[in-house]
Amino acid sequence: MPQTVKGVIARAKGAPVELVDVIVPDPGPGEAVVAIQACGVCHTDLHYREGGINDSFPFLLGHEAAGVVEAVGAGVSEVAPGDFVILNWRAVCGACRACLKGKPWYCFATHNAKQKMTLTDGTELSPALGIGAFIEKTLVAAGQCTKVPAADAAAVGLLGCGVMAGFGAAVNTGGVGRGDSIAVIGCGGVGNAAIAGAVVAGATTVIAVDVDDRKLEMARAFGATHTINSAAGDPVQGIRALTGGHGADVVVEAVGRPETYEQAFYARDLAGTVVLVGVPTPDKQVTLPMIEIFGRGGALKSSWYGDCLPSRDFPMLVDLYRQGRFPLESFVSERIGLGDVEAAFEKMHRGEVLRSVVEL
Ligand SMILES: NC(=O)c1ccc[n+]([C@@H]2O[C@H](COP(=O)([O-])OP(=O)(O)OC[C@H]3O[C@@H](n4cnc5c(N)ncnc54)[C@H](O)[C@@H]3O)[C@@H](O)[C@H]2O)c1
Ligand SMILES: [Zn+2]
Ligand SMILES: [Zn+2]
């Protein structure tokens, strides 16, 4: 029997979110219904609401979540009812050209549930990142459920998006390791996760850049060795000054704007790596001198979901968290209800939080 549950939707570009009834079908072949326990508010949810991702309104928001599998459809063997899972938004296919080359974190054919969740009038919803988890129960592809050891859902659910993306941007995409220098531009949930990841990986110079001193204070707590307020001075000069005049081995851009991407480009050392994890809106453009692209060498990379492999990285990070070696709980700024998402967007906009987490 399809179930009617409460969920948070963005009905139109820029309109405040609404808590409405949503119809969730029974899981079909390869699908699962998950009872959500917690879901973080990510900047990407706000991008959806602002029309910055695409125009497929209404969106069912929320995508950074953990919960318990309630039911599975035919042919599902990877998870079973009762399993505690983190939802991922890149369910690997195993058969595309990236998967066949042994690089499943790049999977070019990730998949979501085939059936649609709807409003009570039958209007089909577009779940954010194929998840839609500001809701009591959601329908996903079974491959979007990654089983992990039991832990605080509000903390580990953040691995479902922002924290994984930031950690992976530094460690997987940027390849930061022992003794490296890294600068992270934009220290929200994603950027601070890049900082915490770089610390775990053994980076010795960890430079946090933001326009907001509160975020820089948080970055210190996550292990940044230096901070730069880029509203007060040129961050490129600042990063170079802290790295012997050269620039950082890896610079992570976690804002998604042309000016911060250009800062990242010029703030890395020769043969260094720029990692773009911030998501630009489609109107953004950068212009760079081609001779500098050549002459500086190294790599300009993008980080899809931190180039993570959920089955490998989620349990590993939950283990590190449970061992007290990765401070997931420090990303949880506040625990809120389903009706508080709009207020959480406001707090995010004002820079007051790393993550507001909806608990159900
Ligand atoms: N690549 C991925 O897979 C992935 C996953 C999750 C989120 N994201 C993206 O990462 C970005 C960050 O997400 P978040 O949830 O951390 O957002 P957030 O709003 O919590 O953080 C953004 C931070 O950037 C800072 N900032 C803004 N303008 C700046 C500037 N000019 N210079 C320096 N800092 C500046 C803000 O003060 C804030 O601290 C967003 O674009 C989001 O869509 C990407
Ligand atoms: Zn694939
Ligand atoms: Zn997200």
C-alpha cells in the first residue's frame, strides 16, 4: 500500500519551502523505502530552491540522510528491512565504462528509484539528488542505501553529502597526504570537512579561507593551522606567504564562484592541484590565461561527491568517528524539526551554522 507521509517541498523558484503530504509508493524491483531518522540541510538544497540546479519543480528537498530500511522490492539483496543505512546520491551501476575500468567512484550511469513520489493530486516530485529526505519515509534505489554500524543518525547522515564531499575533495580528489600543504576556500560544512579530512590524512599546513570569521574559528577547531579572512586581504598573497612564497600543494574551492576559483588557481604551487567541489550555477564563467594553465602544470580537477565510493568510504568514516578520530558530531550545529527547513536556510545564509540537521 502506498503511504502518505509529511515531506518538505520547494514548489517554485525562490518560494518558501512547504511541509506537505507526499505519497510514497511501495518499493518496486531494485528499490527500497527508508524511514528517515535525520537529514542535514546542505547548500545544494538551497540551490535547488533558487532554481540554480534545474527547473524540475516541485522538488522534494533533503539528501544528506541516515535512517532504517523499512521495506525492499523484488531482487534486492544488498540491504534488508531493519538495516541502518546512510543514503548516497551516486548509486554505482557496475557496468558503465568507468565501472568497467575499475573506477566506480566516477560511475557515469548512477541510478535512482524508477517510481515517483507524488503530491496527493498526483503531481510528480523531483527528489533532490535523487533522494528527497526531508520526509518521514523516502523511496530510493536499493544501491543508494549504504549499510553502516549503528551511530548517531544526525552525525553520520552528514556523510551522505557535504562531509563526504569535503573529505573526499581533499583526500580522494586532491590526494592530500602526509606533509602536504592545503588551502581550503569556503569553510562551510563542505570546506570544514575538507580541512578535517586533510588533518586525518597528515597534511602539515592547513590554511582555511573564508569571508566570515565565525567560519574561520570553526576551521581552527577542525585543525586548520592558519586562517585568512579574504574580505580583509588578498588570499592568494596570504596563502603564498604561508607556504614559503610558493602556494599550496592542493587548493580546494568549496564555494562555487568564479572569483574563488581564480583564487584557487593562483594560490597553488607549481604542479599543484586545484579541486573544485563548490557547485557553480550555470551562468558562471571563468577566464584564465592559457599560458598560466600550461605553465603552472599540475591538475585542475572537479570533485563529484568527493569522488567517493559509498560502500568503501561511509563505513570507514563511521569507524573513524566511533573511534574518536573524525569529529562528525562537530558539524551538527543544531537539531531541528521538519517544519524548520526554511529557517535553517536563513541561518545558513547568515553564516550561523555548519549544518542544521532535521531529526524525525
Ligand atoms: N561537489 C559536491 O559533490 C558537493 C556536495 C555538497 C555540496 N557542494 C557544494 O559545495 C559548496 C559549499 O557547500 P556548503 O554546504 O559548505 O555551503 P555553506 O553555505 O555552508 O558554506 C559556504 C561557505 O563559503 C563562504 N564563502 C562565501 N563566499 C565566499 C568568498 N567569496 N570567499 C570565501 N568564502 C566564501 C561562506 O562564508 C561559507 O562559510 C556549495 O556550492 C554546495 O552546493 C558540492
Ligand atoms: Zn557505472
Ligand atoms: Zn548536499
